[in-house]
Amino acid sequence: MLREASNEGPFLLVSLPPTKGHIRLALGIIVALLVIFFVMVPFADIRLPQLGTFYLVILTVTMVNDLITSALLFSQFFVVGRTALFALAISYLFTGLLTIPFMLVFPGGFSPTGLLGAGLQSAVLITISYRLGVSLGLIAYALLRDADSTTSISDRSPLVVVIASVAVVVAVICGLTWAATAKEALLPMIFADTVHRNRGSATPFALVQLALIALALALLLRVWRRSVLDLWLMVVCVTELLFQTMSGFIVNERYTLGWYGARCYAVIATMVVLLALLSEATTLYARLARSVIRERAARATRQITADAVVASIAHEIRQPLSGMVSSANAGLRWLDRAAPDLERAKTALNRIATDGHRASAVIEHVRALFKQDPEKFTSIDANELVRQVLAVVGGDLLTHRVSVSTELRERLPPLLANRTQLEEVFLNLVTNAIEAMHSVTDRARVLRISSDIIQEPSAVLVAIEDVGTGIDSKNKERIFEPFFTTKSKGMGVGLFVCRAIVESHGGSLHAFANKPHGTIFHVTLPSSHSSQRCSVAGLARPAPPQDAPGPP
């Protein structure tokens, strides 16, 4: 059985609510179509060259658009099993396949009178069927939009349902093609010749089609704010209304400006949903790609954190354990003598207790220093690393409406460092800056990143500045302590690991207050030209905690 629609989540057009940008774009398209329509009306009867081949190109584009749209809608139906999506997909499949016999029988296309033994009215029947397929598909979708929100279409396999439906559609199209050619004499005389139409005979059909598409629009107006798909189907209805009005009531012959214009509207109607599906699919794919990148980054951070913790414990606890063993051996020697020296044995036991407390303190606080593998160090351009991190968090910058200002000094000396670990440092600091500005509403959210050179000794300084809520002065140094956090859901290891990584590279990481708002983080790293890899904490620009410069 197909999965229930209630479980689909906000990931598909049928359930993804439209944003203000979607609504503005849709309304802008509708206004543009209306303006073009009313500008074209006074000139609708102007005769233009008879371009049958051009019309075949338009029909081919229409067919391709409808079939691709149908395939995309079927793919979403396979995911959520909504009958409304199934009805809409069948509608687009019907119109896309019906375009093929229409091209064959259209007079002036492949032959002056059409192929398959077509007569004057053959193309008319297929045209009416096409427009009815569009209107009825939209009406069916609108009626089933909410009726089947918690039910699936069938207990059968969705693939079986789709294959059976495609077979029925093909059979119907074959029947219509046979009726349009073999029984052409029984059709109403709507066209007097290959160009001119009998207005009286065509009007009833035009009124029915106009009424059906107006009904579909009325039904969709009730729900157009619920999903992106509903919004764009409303645009399709408006486009179809303009097409029906121009083609059925204003224009009375083929190959006029109005006739060509109406066909362009028909093409636009077939492209609207397709472009919406492709656009949202691209957007969702980009979100997925960013999520994968962030997940990989998070996994690498967790690995680095584990390495830091294990290395810190191993490094820091080795000394007190060695001292405890030495003191225990000394105490045993003093006690094993013929005349035991109890005072020296007591001193040895006190040293054991002291070293035990030291080991306990190490396990409790886990100092941030661990050994690097020299083979993993490569030459790195700090500016390139900053740009790479900004590309990774591009989606978060857009989501949180944060603008970026960069002042990256050219020709920075290269760094000799572990690229993955430094990338995690900058990614963590930039992400923290973005999150710090989440609650800012009274000023622009600006992330400023700058780089500079420190001459003696040779080092690179990267400053990351935000205009967020800032850090309380009493917590300015505590934020680098393990397991201390100011976030409600934080673990307190991010900045601890960042400082551990930077210091293991011979650099320093400090935080300053940004004036008037926010925080500045200075990352100072020795260049590959430095003669030694040691801490360069004193190289950072001298900036008192409360007087760090704010963004321009």
C-alpha cells in the first residue's frame, strides 16, 4: 500500500507551502500575461504568414513539456500516493500523448490537409479533447486535493496502477484519433476551410471550455496558499482562461496575431508546472547536498573531538600515573627495610595521593592539547580556506538573512597545517557567528571576515566578526573551557576543540567584544616560513576585551 500523505513532510510541491517570493513571482507572471493579453487584443485579427512548421515546433515543445511534467508528477505520486497527484499526472499524460495525433492531422503541418486521412474537422475534435483534458484534470485535482489526504489510491502496487492507467490513456487516444479521421463526416462543421472558422458552431464549445477552466480556477483559489503546486496550478488556470478567451471569442481564423498569441499562451501553460517542479527539485537537491556536507563536517568534528579527548587524557594522565608508580615503588622500598622508615613511606604515600588527584582533575577537565601527525600537514592558503567555508554555509547565510563582508589580504604566506582540522575551526566559528545573529532584528546581520599578515614572526591573522548578542565579559575565557556552553542545546566542546586544534598548530584563538554589538574571534597561525612551530598567542593584535573594533 502507498504511504499515507500525512507522512510526506514539507518536501514535495504538494505539501510545501509557498513563500512570499513564490507568491510575488506568480502574481507578477499573471499581471504580465494580462498586460500582454490586453495589448494584443486590438491587433488580434492582423494576418501573419502561414507558418505550419513553426506551429509544429510549438506543438512539439507542448508535447515534451506535458510528458516530462507527467513523469515528475508520477514520481511524486509514487512517494505520497495522493489520488489528486495521480489525476493530475494522468491529465498531463493524456494531453502530451494527444499532441502526437494532433500534429499528424493538423492541416498545413506535415501535409496541406493532414495525414491519416484527416478532414477539415479532424484537428478540431482533438483540440477540444485536449482542452477538456486540461480542464478536467485541474478540476479533479482541486476536488481530490483534501479528500484523499489520509488515504491511498489502491491496495495494489503503484507501478501496476500507473501501467494500467497509461494503457487506458493510450486506448482512449487511439479511439479519439480513429473518430477524428474515420468518422470526420459526423463531426460538427466548425471550420469552413483550413483557415476560417464558423463562429456560430464554435461558440458553444468555447463556452463549455471557458466554464470548465473557470470552475477549476474557482476551486484552486480556495487552496492556492497551501502548497507551491496549488499556487502554480492557479497560474495555469489563468493562462488557460486567457487562451480560451482569445482563441474561442476574439480570433475567428488561424494564422493571425491573436491565434499565434493564444498558442504561445498554451505553451506557457504547459511550462508553468514543469518549471515549478524542476525549480523545487533543484532547490531540494541543493538542500540535501548542503545537509550531506554539514553532516560530513559534523562527523569530522565529532571524530576530532574524540581524538582530542583521548589524546588529552593519554598525554595528561601519563605523568601522574608515572609519578604514582614511582612513589609506590619508593614506599615499598622504605617499608621493606629491616628498620622501616615510616616517615619516608608516608611521604611516598602522600605523593601517590597528590598524583591521584592530578589524574582525576585531568579526566574531569580534559585539557585541549593533542599530538598532530606531521604527514597530514600540507601547504594551505588561508583565504582559499575561508572562501571554501563560506561556500559550505551559503545556505545558512541565506536562511538567516546574513550578509557577508570579506577583507582578505592578497598574497598571504601559506600555512603548513591540517586542512580538514582548520576547515572545522573556521566552519565552527562562522556557524557560531551566524547563530549568534539569529535573534537580531533591529540591525543588519553582517558577518565580516578579514585576513592580515603579522610580520615578526611570520604569521597569518584571520578575524571573524559578528553583530550578534555578544558574550558576557565574565564568560569571555570560560567559553573555551571543555563542556562549558552558553547555548541551550550546546555540548560545550566546539570552541574547546577549536582552540585545541589552533594551539596544536602553534597558533592562538582569542575572543574579543565587538563594538557596539557582537563578538570578534582572532585566529593566529604561524606561516610555513616560520622557523619554529610554537604557540604564537602573543602575536594577535593587541585589543583589550572591551575595545575591539566593530565592523565599519
